[in-house]
Amino acid sequence: MRLLALGSFFLALSRAVGWRWAVLATVLAILVIPLALRSKGPTAEGAVWSASADFLTPGHRLPGQLSLSDDKAIWTPSHHSERHGAVVVGVSLAKAKIGFEAGSALLDVIIRLSPDDGTEPLLFLTHRSVRLRHAARHLRERE
């Protein structure tokens, strides 16, 4: 459904401004996407998956790097987040449930870590990828 929406957007853009401008806009978008997906912190040792991810707290969206390993999830804040008081967040996956939800944008994924101790779940916003799908399958098989 999202690919249909993307195709419809491209078609509408090409009809509105001409196909040359639509192709140029698409090429520029492809060049900008790697900037948004770049690493924003160090990868945790032994990670089966690591990518840039925003830590979602009430009223804040703090950029950083989320790493998932066989037994833990570690979010490392970026320099910007550290300046705003963020610290490294680590959660044992043996004591937490991990869930994946579609985000509002085309490639957004929200990773929900729900600790068993009854505290509020931790939410991380990242981007959909084949590597994330493989890591999720790996973590499910581990259970």
C-alpha cells in the first residue's frame, strides 16, 4: 500500500511539474536519504543489528544509535542528545518483550521494548530494512 502511495505521489508530481522535475526531485531524494540513515553513535559489541534510532520520550525525540544483540538492547545517544541530558539506555531482552510497529512515514518502524517489571515501555523510531527484518527473525528464534 505504501509503494502504491509513493508511486501515486511520483505520478502526481510528474503531472504537476513535468517528468524532468519529478526525476530530478527523485534523484535528490535518493542522495539525501543516506544522510538521514547515517550512524549516529557507536555500535554495541556483539550486535546482530544496529542503526540510527530516535529515543521517543514524552515531548522529545532524541537521536542516537540502537543496537540489538542476543541478550540486550542498547541505545547510545548522539552528541546532540548528550547535550540535552540523554544517557545510554540498556535493556536486557531476557526481561523484556520486544515489539515492532509501523510508523507514520513510509519506512518508519517503532521498536517497543516492554520491561517485565511494569515500567513504561521504551519506544525507538528507526527505519525499515532487510537487516532489521533478519534481526527480528533471529530474536524470535532465540525465544
